[in-house]
Amino acid sequence: MLPPCGLTLIELLIAMSIMAMVVGTLGGLAHGVRTAFEYTEGYGVATQHARVVLDRIARRVEGAKANAHFPGFLVVPEIEGTWEFPETLVIWRPNGAPANPNGLPRYNELVIYTPNLNSPGQLMEMTVPLDDRTVPPTDELSRWRSELKTIREGSGFESTVLTHLLRVCLAPEGNRNAPWRGAVRFQSRLLPSEQDWSLYTTGDVAWQELPWAQGIHGSQTGLRQASLQIELQLTPGDLAFATSAGSQAPAVFFGAATLYYQLER
């Protein structure tokens, strides 16, 4: 006598369990593939944004106007408690001849790079074409912060969004009521430095003893190097805000630019 052709209840349950495991495994693999594809695609977009931003800033710096009073560009850090955020860069880049080539620039001769005050995930390029006032000296950073804040909060500027992918976060152990910050960092270095030049002007250091760039100087002029380093953190995906230190893996990009100009004795 032949055995019955149907499945017992136990065999049916086992088959359904195996099928559920296979479907779950395939679903997990599909999700992993989709996530990897989205991250790779997002990373490619972030890389393209970073290349445009870094190249644009570098070209501005390398074509900047500079003299003994203003070294072509200036990093103006924002202050939040005990933390400094060097997120604002000011470049002296006039359209045409500067109003005072041997002194300080005018505000309408500047190009400003800073996160959007109302949407810090956006990195802005700003100009103030109608403001012909003279800027403060480079050592008065508190005045610079105040003036730039007024410009950013006003309506007299023209702006372009260079990227909307800036990683946005608080300072470590930051106050949740504090403003969120876009993760762009600028760092500058002068050779000879401002301190070196000050020592020369007060007669404490001889002209030939100044640390000239590449050692290049003559009896009346010397070569100064103004170098800029840029760190740009962009989000490969849609999550711009970091609620904790490990909540996102930003794409970090670095750039640099150098300006050479003469100082006169």
C-alpha cells in the first residue's frame, strides 16, 4: 500500500519556516545592496560638491590683493562659550583696481565664505556691493565678528549657495540651545608672520633676519607667503544633523591655497 502524498502539519510548518528564513535573508541582502548604492551615489555627489567648493576658494585666494596691512585673506572665528569655530573666510578680491591698494580693503571688495546663518548646512559665497566702508584692522577680530554678523543678518548682501551638504552639529558637550554649526574649517599661516613683521617695524628684528618665504628677499622687498588650509565635511546622504558623535559618517575633504606677494621695506 502506497503512503499518502500530502504533507503532515509538522512538515508544512518546517517548509514555511525555511521559506521565511530564505525570504528574510534575501530581503536583508537587498537592503544592504540598496544602502551601499545610495551611500556610494551620495559620496560621489559630495565629492563633486567638494571639488567645486575647494577649487573656487583656491582660485579666489590665489588671485587676491594683498599688502602689509591685509594679507589677502583673513579667517574670522566664531566664538561659542570656550570654543572657536574658524568657519568664516574673508578674501580681498576687488572687481578691478582696489580703492586703496596700499591700505585696508573696502567691504564691497571682499568675498566672504561662511555657513548660512539660517540654514547652516549651506556654505555661502557672499558679497556686499553697496558697502564702501573700510574694514577694521586684521587684529581686531571682535569688530570683524560684529560687522560680519550685521552683514549676514541684513539684506544688503548678494549670495550664492556653493553646497547644501555641509555636516551640521553642535560643539562637543554643547548646549542644545546653542546654534548648530556647519562643519567647514579654515586655517591660515603667514611667513613672515604678523608677529615677525611687528618686531621688524619696532626695530627688534633686522630686515634680513625675517623668515622670508623660500628665503627670497632683496635690499628693499621680500617675499611673503600666505597659506590657507581648508577642511570640509559633507554628508553623503540626506542626514545633515548629528545628534551624537557617531550618528553619521561624513565625507571629509581637504584643500589648500597659497598666495605670494611682496612686502616693502
